Amino acid sequence: MIVDLIRHGEPVGGRRYRGQIDDPLSDKGWSQMWSAVEVIQNWEVIVTSSLSRCSEFAYALGQRLDLSVYEEQRFKEIGFGEWEGHTAAEICADDPDRLLKFFRDPVHFRPAGAELLDDFSSRVQSAWDEMLQRFSGQHVLIVAHAGVIRAVTALVLGIPIAHMFRLQVGNAGVSRFQIDSDRPPVLVMHNARF
């Protein structure tokens, strides 16, 4: 089984902490996504976050390739609480080290109202495990978010979830896992840009 995960392209409004805000892709974001999938098009099924910056592209790609698309609510981005909708500059306006503290220790310096990392990890893992069972042996594309790709990578590689923000995941970056019955899953590529 091969599982490719692709992060959505740039959403309308540019860089900001969106979390579960449902902004669609910008024109640039659509272009990034079509460019990213030009090289790889041998998937058998597409699974997508329900947020529009992922799902609208997943359905368009599914139609183009004549593939079934399945929405998975549990693959939504981590909830960033009071940071949602704000840029890094806005978040750091009254504390220049706020983001640095968060990246060093996202368990103790998370934004007010944010989803707990353990809760996020659990929901992503439950969706991942079900997806592996449901589409066993197939080449699957998951269209999701940086946080989801980080969480899956941390889970598969045994990285503490508190370290997931140490993984870079760019817009339209592709990661691939190979899952075989005779060995643990293997990360074949991460954050590849095409």
C-alpha cells in the first residue's frame, strides 16, 4: 500500500493561522495543487479533509481522474483557538517570543481555546487507522493540512507529538508512506515539491 499526503495550496488571504476556518484556495493555491499532481496520477482513491481548501481540489481531481473521493472530518486541521485567522505578526504583536515558545513547547504554550495535541493526535490516528484498513493494498491520496501531515508522520515514525511542529510542510508539499505487511511503515519522501 502507498499513501501520499498532500497539503492544500495557498488559501485566500495568504499566510495565517487558519486552523478550522474554512477559507477556500486562492488562484495561486489552485495552481500549486495542479502543478503538484502533474507528476503523480496513479492513485486509486482520494481521501480529503472536509475543509474547502482541501475538499474542493480533491473533488476536482477526482472528477479529472475518474476516482472516488471520500471526506474525512477527522482529517481537519488542528484547532488553533484564539490564533485562528491571525498572521504571525498579529499573534506576536504584544509578545515577540509567543510563536517561539509555542514551537518549543506546544503543550504548555498553546493558544487559548486551542485543541489539545493529544486529542488532535488521537482523532488523526483513528482516521488513519480506519483508512489503512478500508483501502488496504491501494495507492491512496490524502488531501489535508500541515498539522494532519505532521501528526501522521509523528505517529508513523514514533516522534513525540509535542515535536510535530519541527516538521516543515509547505503548501502543495507531498509526503509518501509505503505500508507493507512484513515491516513497519516507511517514509519514502517528505514535503516534496513538483
